[in-house]
Amino acid sequence: MSIATPFHPRTSVLCTSLFWKEWAGHHAVRSYDTHHEPEYFAIRHAAALIDVSPLFKYDVSGPDAAAFLSRVMVRDIRKLKIGRVTYLCWCDDHGKVLDDGTVSRFAEQDFRVTSAEPALAWLSRQAGRFRVTIEDVSERIATLSLQGPRSRDILRDATDADLDALKFFGVTAATLRGIDVRLSRTGYTGDLGYEIWIHRDHALPVWDALMEVGEAHRITPVGLDAMDVSRIEAGFILNGVDYFSAHRCVVESRKSTPYEIGLGWTVNLEREPFVGQEALRLEKARGSRWAKVGLVIDWDEHEALFAKVGLPPQVPSAAWRTAVPVYDTGGRQVGQATSGAWSPTLKQNLALATVEAAYAAPGTALRMEVTVEFQRHRVTAVVTETPFFNPERKRA
Amino acid sequence: MAAAAGTPAKSTYDVIVVGGGHNGLTCAAYLAKAGRKVLVLERRHVVGGAAVSEELHPGFTFSVCSYIVSLFRPQIIRELELARHGLEIIPLESTFTPFPDGRSLARWADPERTRREIAAFSPKDADVYPEFGLTMSRLAHFAKHIIDRPPPDPTSFAPSDLLQLGAIGSLLRGTDRDLRFLNTKLMTMSAADFLDLWFESEHLKTPMSASGIIGTFLGVRSPGTAYVLLHHYMGEIDGAYRAWGFAKGGTGAVSEALASSAIAHGAEVVTEAPVQALRLTDGRTTGVVLENGTEIGAKVVVSSLDPHRTFFGLVGERNLDPAFVSQLRKFKLRGSSGKVNLAVDRVPEFTARPGDGMHIRGDISISPDFEYMERAYDDAKYGAFSRRPYMNIVIPTLTDPSVAPPGKHIVSIFVQYAPYHITEGPERWPEQRDAFGDAVLDTLEAYCPGLKSSILFKQVLTPWDLEKDFGLTEGNIFHGELSLEQLLFLRPTAGWSRYRTPIDRLWACGSGTHPGGGVMGAPGELAAKTLLRSGDA
Ligand SMILES: Cc1cc2nc3c(=O)[nH]c(=O)nc-3n(C[C@H](O)[C@H](O)[C@H](O)COP(=O)(O)OP(=O)(O)OC[C@H]3O[C@@H](n4cnc5c(N)ncnc54)[C@H](O)[C@@H]3O)c2cc1C
């Protein structure tokens, strides 16, 4: 059975829909109200307060911390500056992805790793003779994600942090009503936003302070359904949905390399040895079998299919994550769409898909399966660069 | 990229669009995207026309006129990439109606919640409500075909066939009889009578009927108003799902995104450039003359002004066929609405349901019962503004905090009736402006005690102001009433509904053309697409 996060005393009262799901063994709100749409719009127009405490968090420290992380991660962490966060993935010896997440550098020898799946055993196994300590702080550190165009204004009112100096993917220590917190300018929505890292004992006062200060900025508690729509718009993949951790795959064919899930850009190949390096080098030279792409589903065709049976066009009201086949124009299956959503902002029907690498060029027209009135059809879906939605404020 | 003020860069263009309202800009963006050299000339210092955001008071950005984006065509957002140009629309979640007796009704996106609300007034109506919604959506589904296409060819539809409302009728032919009968009723009945067929509770019917009278000089019991109810359901099946919403940054954000898209496609947008007249050479359009005397040449001129302004203003009566002139004179503009915009220092609190919850994030309707609505209309019929008017109110700052300083709010009050033709004559409106504003605020104060004392800034717009400041003839918010005899192939006049005009190389793309007013963009889009196909430009 799942357990509560440190914010449960607040979220459980606000979640009048009783609409919960399980996330990494915790109760997580899907949407506070029956409809997640106002919450989606809070992310895009005002400020959304999201409890992301179930994320796994590991503090890695010691004289060899940077060298150790460089060894286990696909990125050269020694180059990561203090006060910066980086997004990346890590692989097994065969170059197959285990998870994606972030690494933050708090100090010369102090780092934090976040992940979607437990990583303590694996990290510890790699530690070997490196002089590092790895501490699982998942339970101890509560995390709030504050996302949306007003998030900076709220933190400006609520904390002493120098927010103008806190650039995209920066991290800093700050105090919030006398409480020590860490702020990182990160998130999973593709919008201007921050994550706030708090000792669990102080979770509730921080929540209360943000809600209070945020009121004038129309802060709204937001659940995972709304965040799921925004992450599709941002083109972010999800472990267990858009790819699968090699640890969990029964068959080889389910595993992916970073290049196959659109994370090739996070790999620093030419450096001292790191886990998976040889395999990745080979793959890089040989070319990948698969590619992760964004798809925009042709609206006119979609609408026409519904019109044929006398219905107005319908789109799923929430993001979906049951894979559907993708074909080339000749009718051969060339991959699968792994998740998608109707974008209320772009007015486009979007999907993320894994397709054979030859079909990954933007502009390529593919066909995706859709079901209309219990009948299967195919509609054109055009390969499109992600992020689908990329507001300037995200980096500004 | 922004519009420039003053003088255009070149002396000739492929197409000149007169008027930088959202339809003119939509048209220009499509034409520029198709490779035409396009110039947009706007009289005011900002683009947008009636879809405009202006900082009237420091820190407060008002959607001065249009306050809800209804029915804006989603394909325009896609095809002109408006999200990339900054457009974001936040849907409205509810309609709230406080009643003088202290009760209130909110209708939500959540059907179960709506059901419970309605059941408090009538359990039967609560059951019927979703049925009604389904039927209206089915009808609206057909109407949608109409608004996304140029109007049907009039030669195949005698005007006497109006009851079938042209192509809706022909589409409906394939459907069941009940729906067809209902459609006929919808076309001919009043909003109130049509709703009487379904519901018993006046608390429910009155606010529903109100959407049938917006922008018309008609009452809820006037025949023909039922049709407008359909518009409300069209937004919901748009593929945009609840297309009714606030544009982030105010309604002007729609126009600004359109201008940015047009400019990115190579169009030039010039503000403070009022057009004096069309330049005609041997009866054929060859350009325009600005008020400052500058002449600019073009192969085609597209006017987004209302039909009166386009033909009596730009073209001039002496250049028009007398038969056309007399048709045009019958085109009803007769504005009937006004607006009051407030900046306030706190969230207005409705006694009928206190708090700043979701219920006041949508639109708020002051429409207690049919008699109230009819009395409001009576005042107008006899040449006065309503002493106790119908109001449609929004507080956009509850959803989009970007338009006011933190903790402060904007209250936008759309008011009916404020007839352009008051007994004293429209030019006497300025003397009545304050009294009109007071009637509105006094009425509202009864529902929202303390509202008046929270006001930091106030703007009262009468139909006279809408004409003078926004170039809307007789203050008509839709460039001509959306009544049956002025729609489809009759808009603006029979024979000239497909964006061409009787003047060679002069086209029209404003709300006075099919499918009409509102921040839809459809006239601009369809005019551009039709023009591109025509070979004129
Ligand atoms: C008070 C009010 C409230 C409304 N509320 C809503 C609402 O909530 N929802 C909704 O959907 N619709 C609403 N409407 C209607 C909607 O705003 C209009 O139908 C729509 O904006 C008209 O767009 P347009 O581009 O066709 O014309 P306009 O916006 O009128 O554009 C015409 C442009 O031409 C310019 N112009 C005029 N003369 C000249 C000249 N000689 N030379 C150069 N330029 C000139 C004008 O300045 C203007 O910019 C409202 C309208 C008003 C007035």
C-alpha cells in the first residue's frame, strides 16, 4: 500500500475529487477537482504548486563525488559548475538506459541525483573504491514544484533568494520564512518554474507560506494529470511509459540506448571510461535502430473520421499512455506512439513516438492508429521537432 | 516584432488591408503566408479594433471591448502558429447567476456539479439539461460546417428557404426528423420560447436566454434569438473544447499574435494611418488615399471595416449602384450595448455566494428573470438605456493575473441595453454617460455590496464611444446584427456575401461578412482563402 507524502495533510483536504494515483509508492493527486483543465491552465498562466515528493533523491558527496558521478552518468559531471543542475540519463554496461534524471552540484564535493526509480543499490554497486558516500534522502527531502509564469514573483515575495541570478537549470540555497530550502530552476512542464527542496519537518510551513504569498498571483494546487499534458507539450519523455528501464525489461528488444530515446545530446562520449561507454561508442558509429520523435496528428483527417460516423471530433480529455502502432505511408509498422495529449494551447493533437531511425526526420509523414466508434483507422501524423510548446519565459 | 506607426515603407503592394482589427490581421497573415506583399493600415495607435488590450490605468491592462474569446477558429491558431506568437487562451469554467432573493446558480464544466445546482431549482430540469446540451451540440455540429466555409451559393437556396438556414438544412436532411423540426424552431423562435419547450425553471432559463440577445437590438422574447443560443454550444465541440476563454494578456493578445504572425510572414502593419478613401481608376480599385493625403497603390484592397464605413465611407455613395445603396441602408447596425470597465482593489464579493472561488472565474450573468430582461429591453425600445440592465461580467484577473498588479482585479461589465439611438439623439450620449455608468454600478452594488468603494479606476463606454473611438458604426459590436436576415448569403447584402464587393478589386473581410461578429477570425480567414483562389491577388 502507498504511503503519504509530507504534504498529505494539505493535499488530502484540497483534493475534493478524491482522484489519486500511486507514484513511487506514494499517494499522489491526479487532479484536485474533477477536471484537470483549470490546473493545466494554472501551469501555463499563473502558478501551479505540485507535490513531487515521490521523486527518488540521492545525495552523493566526498572527494571523489564528481569523478564517481562522471563514471556512472553519461555526462561528464566534473564539468558541472557549482550551483548548476544538469539533465541526463544513465545506462547499464550495454549502453541501455536505466533511468533519466538530474544531477545538481551544491558544492565542490556535494551533489544530488534525482531519479524516477530507486537507484541506491545500483549507485552503491558502482561506488567501488571511489571515496564517496551515497545517501538516500528520498524520504527526508520533500519536494514541491512551483511552475508557471508567476512562479518567480511568488518566490521573490516568499524567499530571500537572488532570483535574477538563478538562471535556467541553476540551483541555490535560500531561506523561506526562516526555513532553509534549496531552489532549483527546473521542472517537468516546459514553463518558467522552480523546484523547492525542503526537509520534511518543514514541509507544511513551506506549503502554507507559498499558498499564502501565491494567492495574489493566483497560485493553484495542481495534480499529475495537468502536469502530464504540459510535459507532452514540452516533449519530455517518461520512464516506464515512453521507454523502459533496462533493469525492468524481460526482453532485450524493450531496452533503449540514450540515442534511441532522444537523449543522445546528454552523452559525453570522448572522455575517461564510464558505464556503457563502449557500447554507446559502437552505437554512435553504427547508427541507432530507433528514434524518439514528436508527432502532430493531422486534425482535418481526425475530424473527417468522426464526421463520417456523424460525430463531432473528439480528443481524449487527459494525456494517454497506452501505446498505439505507427505505420509508414505504405502501411508497414515502423514503431509506436507511446503517449500523447490534446494540447489546449496549441490546439493540436500531439504524441511522442518511437520510430525506426529512417523515419525520424522532421516533416516525415507517418500514419498513426486511432479508434473511432470502436473501429480502427489510421491518420496522418507528421514528425515534428520537440518541444512542441516552448515559451520564451522558460529561459528568460 | 511590432507594428510601426506612421507611413508605409513602400508605395505599392499586392494587397492593402484597411483596418487592423483581428479580422483584418487574420486576412493579412494568410495573404502574406501565401507570398503576397501585404500592407495593413490601422487608424488607431494600437492594432486590434474591438479585440484590443490597453493599459488604461497604470498596471491594469483592460480588454477594453471584447472580453471573452468565443469561437476563435482553432485552425487559425494552428495554421498561423499563434501559440508561437504568444497566444494562449484559458477556457471559462463556469457561468454564475446570482439572484436578488439571495439564491444563485452556477453551471460548470463538471456535469454532476451542474446537475446538483440545477436540481436545487428543478429536479426535472436537472435531468433535461444534459439532453438539451446533447441536442444543441448535434445542431451546433452542423452549424460549425457553416462558419468554417464561405456561405452557400444563394442561387440554389431561395431566400424563402431561410427556415432551413441554407446549408444547415441541407446537412440536416441526412438526419432524423425530430432534429430537423427542432432546427426550424431554433431558427424562428425566441430564445425564451425555445427554452420554454425544455425547461420549467426560470432561474435556469433566463441566464441561458441571455446569450441569445448579446449584440442585438432584440429581447429574449423576440423571434430569431434562439438561433444565437447555438453559438454557445459551438464553442464546445470545436476540437478546441470549450473554446470560450480569456486570452492571456487580454483579448488584444489575439490581435497581437495575429500581427506578429503576419509580420513574420512579411506583411507590414502600420498604425496611426487612417484611410480616407479608396482610390478608384475607371471604376476599378487601384489603392487607397490616407487621411494625410498619401496615396498607396495596390492590386486589391480588402476592407475590414463595417459595411457602412466601407461603402459610404471609403467608396462613397456616388460610386455605388443605387440598388446596392438601398439594400445597404436596410442593413441593421443599431448598436444596443455598452461597457463598464473597472479596476478594483479587491475581489468583488457576491452576497448570494461569497468568496473568490471557481464560481466567479467564468462569466457572471445578471439576469434574474424574463420580466427583468423584457423591462430592460422596453427601456431601449423607447429610446433610453436600461435602468436595470442585463449584464455579463468577467473578472479575468482571477485566472490571468498578468493583467493587474498582484491582489488587484479587473471587472469587465458588458451591458445591455444601451441603444445608440436614444430619444435625445446619439450625439447626446456623452451627457448621459455618467448616468448610464451609475445605473450599471447601482444595479451591481445590490449583488456585490462594497463594489463601488473598491473602485480604483472606471471607464464607461457608450455606443457613441464605440463609434467614435473604435470605428463601429452606430456602436454595433458585430458590424451589423447577427439576425437571421443578415446572415449567411445575406451578409452584408444578397449577392455580395462571398467577400467580393460590387467594386472591382475591393474585397471585404470584417465582421460584416459571413459568418459575422465575435472574435472568431473566420471572416478574415475565409476572405483570404477565397481571395487567393479567385485570382484577383
Ligand atoms: C464592447 C464590446 C464587447 C464585445 N464583446 C465580445 C466578446 O466578449 N466576445 C466576442 O467574441 N466578441 C465580442 N465583441 C465583438 C467583437 O469584438 C467584434 O465582432 C470583433 O472584434 C470585430 O473584429 P473585426 O476585425 O471584424 O472589426 P474591428 O475590430 O472593428 O476592426 C476594424 C478596424 O478598422 C479600424 N478602422 C476603422 N476605420 C478605419 C479607417 N478609415 N482606416 C484605417 N482603419 C480603420 C478600426 O480602428 C479597427 O481597428 C464585442 C465588441 C464590443 C464593441
